Amino acid sequence: PDCTSIQPPRKNGESWQLNSCTTAICQDGIVVHLPVKCKPVEPLQCENGRPPVKVYDSTGCCFTYECECVCSGWGGSHYMTFDGVYYNFQENCSYILVKEINFKYNLTIIVDNHYCGNADSGFCPQSLIIHYNSYEVILTQQRSSETTENVYVNSKRIYPAYRMGDIALTSTGVEVVLEIPDLKVQVSYKGSSFSINLPYSLFQSSTEGQCGTCDNSQKNDCQSPNGQIQSCSVAASQWLIPNQDCPTPPTAPPASTSPTPCKTAVCEIMNSKVFEECHKAVSPDAFVQACRSDVCYNANSSCSSLEAYASECANKGICIEWRKFTHGECEHTCPATKVYMPCGPAVEPTCNTRYNEKYLNNQTQMINKTKEGCFCPSKTVLFSTYSDTCVVSCGCTGPDGNPQMPGDTWESGCQQCTCDMDSMIVQCQPITCPTPATPICNETGYRLVNKTEGCCQKYTCVPKGVCVYNNIEYQPGAEVPKGTCENCICSSTMDLSTKLNNIVCTNISCDTTCSQVGFQYQAIPGQCCGKCVQTSCVVNMPDKTKHTMQVSTTRVYEDA
């Protein structure tokens, strides 16, 4: 008989695909489901202590086990290779963490350490530099009273969440995560710690550097660039990237031994029920060992080890609320507008709808996990990724990029704008200006000017930059006929009271001396200076004497 109870009905012996992993067949009126036959799965033991993960084939039906390749560093001196070898290394400058032996995927990861001496902070400020194809991603972080993250992609600062081509970045204000979806590579960074997760299937036996070789064997994890197997600390130093700008640190004193039993209670939190859920996913042993070393021998804070272990747990999808069990020793301070959450979203929603659609609706495996960080308080939403502003209602965006609440009114670009109460859209109208009054401007030396003050026009009388004398305008440098006994010039300086240019005059000096005998100086009406006029004649006598006589007079001289 056929299978007539299903839609569409099927003939006896007919088979069809239910989904990629199941085939259905009609047998004597009964639908039988036949799953895809997969090869037996071999058990796998991972040397890094992590449980193996399932990796499905292209059909998504069959899987095999493979080990995770996770390299981590924390506290400025603690490292764990891909295959689980723990070692200590503390030197400044830049070192290769991960480098492909054969450049198949063009991936290189560098750590940049800065010397911090015996600082009590327990970590050296670091930056991670990730080179992938044409991208250079730099992750840095500064911690003081608050945490400041700086993320650069090809020398341009960006504000996660961010997606460009082959890379995606998210940030919670505590942790920055870089994901390369095509390679299933994930790099998380907290300033005091980092974690690099590579898929074994793509990078098996193809990596070198301070993170070692991803091949599920601890025997070859600590190799120098020439392939020589050495102690991990010695091998790590040989992955130095030469840099003339990297200063040589002073010789640090040897780590002191603990004279009395030290208190490592905070370290034991990792072995307690607080982290119990994570123990099967990630072993706490190396992190506890590092924590005890920091507390007992280096006088450093234990927080970096707990933070690094909690981050590894979070990467496995296990959120641990651990800071409250440190009795204030490992509190994290957030900006005043935000609150700390141990299990917040990897990408926090914002008022930007396009941003939310891009980074929340198209979630990756990384974004689905919870992360610790600084988030907006309950019943508020982050206004934008460029600020720490949290708002009750998204409202509108003002011209300065800051939020405007519904009903707010402001001026922008000679427009009166309002955040509409109903549509939450900015609505603007040109500012209404009064009809400008036209002043009477008929004085010599002034002109009427129409100029804009603010957003509205205004008529004013302004000086022309000239001199005025007897209602006549004179340009700067021109002679001004002001008086008969002075030379006057129109200057370029302004009279502060009249706003007209000043007339500068110099008195004319007259020479009243007459050098010729019989001449006298006489004034000339209407002129500044007079002239020498002859008033008498000089008579040369035969006896060689001289006599003067008035002009127009006659005198008779008799011969002696």
C-alpha cells in the first residue's frame, strides 16, 4: 500500500529527502526515517586538558572530534601555548605570538609588551597587533580609574561593534574581541590578558611563535625560529621583532622568596564552586599556579589570573560572576553613566537602528556569547558607540551628535528644530527674522551696509575709511587743504569717536630773513609766507662810500 496519510501522498517504495541529514521512504504504507550514515567517531584526548569539540562536515550531519588550539597570556608574564604548556616570560618589546609556517591564510599575531618593572598592578600594559590579508588591527587598553580602549584598523581608530570585509570586532568596555568568520579565528583582549583561538582543522602543525605549534603535542611547543627545542622562556625571547625604538629595561631584581606563608585565598576561588561549571571545559590549574606565583613571589595582584580564567570560561559560553567573591580586591570601575555586569551582551543595542540591524540581527557565534563589561543601566539604552551616554528614550540626535529628548527645541544652522513627540524625527523650519529697519545714512564719510548678524539681516551705517573736511571726502594719503600755513594729509588711522580717518597736519615754517641790502620782509595777504621787497637803493659814491635812499626819492650829491 501507498503512504496516503501524508501530504503529498507517496507511492510504496518512494523515497525523498526530509532534510540534509534524513531520508524518508514509504514502506508498505508506513513512512520510515533513515538518518545519514556517519563513520564511527574516534575518541580523542587533548594534551591541553580541554575537552575535544565536535566539528561537523559540510552536510552538517556527521562530525568528528578535534582539539581546540587556544593560546593565552595574562599578567604580563604568564603564557600558555596551544597545546597547554604553561611558562613565564616577561620582557618588553614586540614578539611574534602566532606565525604561519607556510603563509596559507596570511595571519600573524604580535604582542607588544612595555616594561613595567615591579609595578603592583600585576600586568604590563600591552597591545596586540593582528595582521590578516590587507588588514592591520591594533588592540590597546589603558586602565586607571576607568578602562580606555583604543582599537585601530589600518591606522584608523574605530569604535566597536565594527565589521569590514573579513573581520568583525565587538567590545564591552572591558574586553575587545576580534573575529575572522571565514577562518573561525577569535582573538579576545583585555589589556592584562589575551586569548587566541584557532581551528585545529585549518592550522594543524602550521603555526610557530610564542604560542607554539598547534598539533596536540607538547613536545615541540617551545621552539626557537630555527626549529631548536629549548626551554620555553629561552625560546620565547628569540621571537623578538627587532625595533630600534624599543628601550632596554633596567635589570630587575630577582623575585623574592616568600619568607612567611602568603595568603592565596583569592586564588583558590578558581578551584571553588564559583567556577565549578567551567572546570570541565577549561582546567584552572595553570591559572591558579600563576595566581599563587603573583601573590607570593612577585607582590602582584591576583586579579589578572582570575580575569583571564573567567574570560576563557566566557569563550566557552560559561559566564561566571566571580568578582563579588574577591571582597573588593578585583572590582572593576565603569564610567559614571554605566554599570558593571558579569554577563552582558557581546554587542549592546543602541539607538541607531541600522547599527542594530547590522550587528545584532546578523549575529555570529562570537556575538551570541555573554561577556563581562560596562553596560547601560536597566530601562536605558546606549545612545551611540561613540559615547557612554545612556538614555531613557532614544529620541533624536542633535547637530552636535548628542541626544535630544522628545519635545526638545534648539537652533541649528539658522533653523529652529524640534524633536517631534510622535515620530521621533527632527523637524526644522527657517528662523523667522523681523523686517530690518533702514537707518538714515546721509553723513559724509559713511555708507549704508546690509550685513548678517547671527541668522538675520541688519542695516548699519559704517565709515568708509576716509577723511572728511568741509563735507568733502579725502582718501588716505591725499592732501587736505585745511589751512594756508599747514600741510595736511589724510592718514590711515581712525578717530575712535567719529570712526573717520584722522587728518594729520604739520605747520609751514617761513624764512623772514632778507640777505640783500635794501630789502625788507613783507607779508602777502592770503598767503602763508611773505617775501623780501626792496625798500631802498644803495648809492656807491666816488669816494667809495655807500649811501642808501628810499625808493622813489631823489637826492643830489655835490662833488667834493
